[in-house]
Amino acid sequence: DIVMTQSPPSLSVTPGQPASISCKSSQSLLDSDGRTHLLWYLQKPGQPPQVLISEVSKRLSGVSDRISGSGSGTDFTLQISRVEAADVGVYYCMQSLQLTSGAFGGGTRVEIK
Amino acid sequence: VQLVQSGAEVKNPGASVKLSCNLSGDAFSIHFIHWVRQAPGQGLEWVGLVNHKNITAYADKLEDRVSMTRDTSTPTFHLELSSLNSDDTAVYFCAGDMIIWGQGTLVTVSS
């Protein structure tokens, strides 16, 4: 099984300040095709999740350039350069290498101070 | 592409539930329909996936109770979960290629 561990569980950030979320997987997410199967989602209250980042660092269309992903192998990070009210919600990392045995991290709740 | 899900369900323990997810637009631009659930106040849990050819993969912990199918004549996908218990109470989302999400369906299991 792949276990995804996110930290911290919650963040309280002053507007305009940066935020960083860590995600660690229990085994490498690098596939034999050279792709790393790690995504990031944001779930705002009362809404389905929305995808932000695929393959570690590929920002999806319409996602703010204040949001970036980095990492490799088993260690990954989501960074928000300047937090705004629109960034409030719960962030999840997800591995799509072996979906059947555990996909999502536990989530990180981001709130504004 | 949009995904529109069926309405809320209330079921007794031990019963089964069948949920629907209808694709509108270019349905064949979506390769896999995933199902993800979220218990009240909890995180996301991947349930399984199905494609247009009814090829499936299920979460290990649910594989003996879950079935996912696609209608033969419409771009509608189904999730059926049997032997329901209170731990199955959740919002169930369908998601196309884990990119485009439905609005979610609340399933409540209660006697």
C-alpha cells in the first residue's frame, strides 16, 4: 500500500504571506514512463475538489501562478506565494500510481488570520 | 464536459445503493470515470474507476461490495455499493480523469 502523509494538518496565514504544505509518500511515485503521479487539489467549503497541479508541478489552466508544486520521488511540496482569501479551503495531495491501495493525503486546512 | 450526478439517497443498513453520473458534452474526451467519497467532516477516499469499455479497478477495502458500470447506450456511469453500513454514509463524487468533478451525491445509511 502507498500511504500519503500531509503536514501540517492546518495553517493560519496572514494575507500576503507565503504558505507551504508538505506531502510524503511511502514509496516513490515515479513511474517507468518517467512521469511522477502526484496531484494537488483544493476543496473549498461545500464544493467538490478542484485540481490545481498534476505530475508534481504542472499547473492546470486557470490556476493562479501564485500556486506552485515541486518535489520528486517521495517528497513533495505545494507553495502559495502570497495567500489570499480565495485560497481558503482544504488542500489534498493524491497519488495516482497505485490508486487501489490508498490515494489521498489527509488534507491541510488553510485559513486566513 | 460536465458531470451531473443523481440525487440524494437514504438507505437502511444492509441495503444496496446505485448512483449515477451523466456526462454531457464530448463524453469520449474523458477516459476514466473515478468515484471518490467523503464522509461527513472527513477527507477524500478513492473508491474506484470505470472506463467506456467497462474496465474497472476498485479500492482494496471495498472491492467485495462495489461495482461500477457504464450504460451501453448513454454516457451514464453507475456506482453500486452493497451491504451498506453507517461507515458508508458520505458524499459520493464522480470525477472525469480526476479533473472534472460532479456535484456529489449524499448517501445516508441509517435505520
